[in-house]
Amino acid sequence: MNTVEVLGYSERGIFNSIVFYLQEYPELMSDFLKVLQIDNSECFGESIKYTILNEQSFSDFGDSDLVIIAENNCTKTKTVVFIEGKVKTSQGSFSINRNFNDLKQENVFDGISSNIFVQLYYKYLLINVLNYDKTDTSSYNLPDIFKKNDGNDRKIGKNEIVKAAMEKIKSADTYYFVAILPKTEDLKKRFEELNATVFQTKPIPIEKIQSVSWEDVKNLFGNDSIVLKTFDYNNGQIY
């Protein structure tokens, strides 16, 4: 009998294994959200439609590693969770302090679009543009570092697939912004400082930010799952 084993590389491989596993075992969706520190009761129950957008582009607002949309059929509420992941890599290159300090300088720097604080902040800007029927971020008087390379403000664009994703996340009752990191970090404290400086013209709500470690995520899944096998395959690369 033939068999197929699929093992993905780094955080993209981990995210893909999680998506495929949750599609096969949807009863774990609520547990996964709880691991992400989502405590909104509207996301849990027996009549929830979960939609996962995997590596979805949002035009000028960047891609998102995962987006989970939880629609409660009983209360008719919708919750959207944006998830970004960062890994240690075998060279140990990720540093939350470097990400934070680079942004605090309020100067353009290489890799700004992959900065974890900026990635989550762009998703917050996105939902504001989307839900208030704006065309771009021009009304927020953002620092120049958040503008595009050509100096223009960020906008949604006209890509039909992106527009379809926008419709799915639009008009949610609650939005969350989650970072999965190599180790547990106090992300909220750093966001509070950024809200007082570089984000001050459009501060992100601190209570909607969560941060968990990859180990927290790994511990949710059983020993024989594709998720655990993918973590083992990437041993030393994730955390």
C-alpha cells in the first residue's frame, strides 16, 4: 500500500500543517483559539462557522500568515483573528527587541514590512479603512515610514481575490491581532510604548493584542499528528 508523507519547512510548513489538521478535526478549533489567548465566548459553541484564510494577501497592507473568521450562527456575530508567526531559525536571527527598537526610531529601515509590530499594525489600519469605507490611509496622518516606497498612502487595490477576502473580514464585531513567537514575550507593553510614539495618530487597541509561543501551539496537538511531525522535522528552526 502506498503512503504519502508531507513535511513543510519553517513557519509556513507549520501553519500549513495546522490548517490541514484543523480542517480534518474542526472540533479542535475552539482549543486552538484558546491557545491563542482568544477568550471571546462568541467564538466557541456548537454552531460556529470557521473560515481560515491561509497566507492571504491584503495588497498594500501585507500578507497575513493566517486569518481565522468565526461566525456564530446563534448570536449572528463575527470575530476575526489575524495571526502572524515568527521563528527562531537555525541561526537564531529573530529578535523582538530589534524589531521594537528599529521601529521606535521612526526612520525607514530595511525589512520594515516584515517587522512583527508593523505587520499587526497594518492589519489594524486595514480594518479601519475597510469598515469606514475609506480608500486609503491618507486621513490618519501616519508617519512617512508607513507610506509606500513611492510616498503614496496604503490602499486596498483592485485585485478580485483580495477584494473577496476583504468581504469576508469586513464588519466583524471584534478583531484580534496575534503574534506567535519563539518564546513568550510581553508584546502589549511594547505596543503601549509604540502607541505613544510612532502609532500615536492611530493607536492600536492594546486589549486586542495577544502573544503566544510556538511551544504553546505545539502542545495542543497529539503525538501522531502531522503538526507534531512537522515541528519535529523543523527541530531547532521554530523555537
